[in-house]
Amino acid sequence: MKVIIYCRVSTDKKIQETSLRRQKEELMKLAGVYGFTVVDYIEEQASGYEINRDGIFKMLDYFSDKRADCLLIQDETRLGRGNTKIALYHQLQKLDVRIYTSLYEGELELSEADSMVLQIVSIVEEYQRKIHNAKIKRGMKKAVENGFDPSKNLTNRNKAPGKERKEFPIEEVIRLRQHGLTFREIADMLNGFGHSVSKATVHRRYQEHLDT
């Protein structure tokens, strides 16, 4: 496996440099034992409660881009503490990243409490997706009942959302408003059909059209 070694200390005191070196040595040894390929070594001096860390973002970029698939840390507190630790666990879990620690000389086993919290978070996310999809369906049903024909509109519905499609058909917004949809419902529908826009953007563009 391709791995990222991540080391952290909480302060920038000179004495902490020894801790960083020790963490790196332990993790390089662990990588050797398992035959892992070390892609990068990341170290930083920051609080474990702080999630806005350059090293963390760099690490997540590696995993998001599939340039690495495993994380090596000394122990779970090096990754983070409190809610920050749970948030990072959840993100790494979604990216299908395995975590190994030198403390246990193997793959990290989450505590029962942490596992329970992550299960709850996953359930909440799943229901959020269901609610979002239900809102899109309700909006579409409402529009169709008021005479809207989706087969003749929203020409980008088969395209995935992306920056190059920030523009969206204002004429469809106007038509949907005429059919009684709210700006939130319109935004949900446009997002479902490949236009990455917010409620505020839809409302602003609609007002701009009225002012022209």
C-alpha cells in the first residue's frame, strides 16, 4: 500500500522536535515491517483540537486524489482530539483510508464510543441525502402538476455538476417560479439536474432579471 506518514506535536517548543523525530522513526519502521511504500512524510506543530491545519489538508488531498490509501500515525491523538478527531475519522472512512499506528504496531481499532459516534454520523448523512432527494422529487411533482414539462427543459440534466457549468438557464428559473416553486425548491432541482447553484444565487439572478 501507498502510505502517508503524519506526525504532530501540540506546541512549537524546541523540545518537541525530538518527539517529531521519534514519531517519524517509529512510523518508518512500521512501514518497513508491512512493506508499505511511503509517499510523503507530513509533520506539523498544532493543537489536536484545531482542524484548520495545512498538514491535514495536504494529507486529505493525497487520499482524495487516490495517490495514497493508508495513513500511518503514532496513535489516534496525533491525528486529532475531541470533535476534530471524529470529523477526521469520518472523512478518512468515507475515502476508504486504512489507519495504522506504531503504538499498536498494526491497524487502528476504534474505541466502542468512537465507532458508535461514527455510525450515528453516517446514519444522519444518509437521511440528509434522502431528505435532499425527496425535496427534489417534491419540487418536480409540484412543477409538473402546475404544467411544467421537464422533458423540454433543463438541458444539462444529464451532465455532472462542475465549475464550468456555474451558469444556469435563468429562463427555467422564471418558468419554475411561475409554476409556484420556491427559490430553495428551484435550487434543489437545478442541483439535481447538474447545475451547482445555491438558493442565494438563484434568487439573486432572478432579481437581476427582473431589474433588467
